[in-house]
Amino acid sequence: MMKSTALEPVPSDPAPIRFLRPIQVEALYGLTQKFLAHARGRGDGPPFVKPSPRLVLYAVADLERWLAARRRLSTSDPGPSA
């Protein structure tokens, strides 16, 4: 058995969170669960993963990319799609 020395780094956190449930997305990003459900149905929301019939997950990287694409400088800024 190897002894740990004081110079070895101590892992601070396990792997970062990569996926969030809709309730977590609402708490962290302010996108309501209702909005997310409607956006999934319309196909214009953030990309999601559906590993089972009742479980919906959002990748943090996808959420942040989706939000960044909707960034505006003013209320009159139509964004890149206009």
C-alpha cells in the first residue's frame, strides 16, 4: 500500500456535472420547466437527451451554447437569424 504525501494533490470534486434535469436547469438558468417542455415539443429549445421515456436531460455545454447563440446587445437587436 502506498502512503500519501502532503505534496500530492487532493481531488477537490468528483467529475463536474455534465447533465441537468429540467428542474435543475430552471434553478440555475431561469428557463422554466414549462418553457423547456414546450420548446422540446416545438423543436426550438436547447438540445436534450432522453435516455428513458420519462427522463429528460440537458448537457451543460449544450445549454450554454444555446444561450450564447441568443445573446443580444439591446431589446431592438434582432439577432443573427433576422
